[in-house]
Amino acid sequence: MTAQFNHTIIASTDPQRMAEFYTDLLEAKPAPSWGPFCNISLDGGVLLQFATPPIDFPPQHYAFLLNEAHFDRAYQKICASGARALGRPATPAPRSNQS
């Protein structure tokens, strides 16, 4: 068997809020949380664990492969939240939140 991706910890100043945001955005499932981690579950048993690190942290980048319909739903949610939204892959400039 080859290695399988299991989990990653995503630094956040508000882990609970970020876990809720990504659960909705990615149409994921909540997962049991423990210690400093607020967890969500993606297909394939992958956990995203949100936690506040004890130090300042640099910007992070995570990419998720979505089908067109899911991408459009997620993009609308990002726009509705007031967060800054970048364009589709290979789009160099941010897209306007005016759709």
C-alpha cells in the first residue's frame, strides 16, 4: 500500500469559526474535536484540523479540487461572506465580488 494523506493542521485565530466556515464551503462533515483542534472530515477519511498556534504564523495555501457546480456554490458563499475571493485557476487578478 502506498502512503495516504491523513490530516493537516490549519493555523487559525478562531478555529471553531474557521471549521464551521470550511464545513459549509467544502460541504464537509463535522468530526469529533479534541484538545486544541476543531476538526472536519473530507472524503477518504482526511481530517482538516483547525488550531491556534502558540506563535505568529505565515500565510498558508490549501487547494481543493471541486466540480464546477460545487465551485460556483463555494465562490458565492465566499462572496456573500465578504471575504476576498481570487479567480479561477490561472486567473491572475482577483475577481470582483460583484456577480
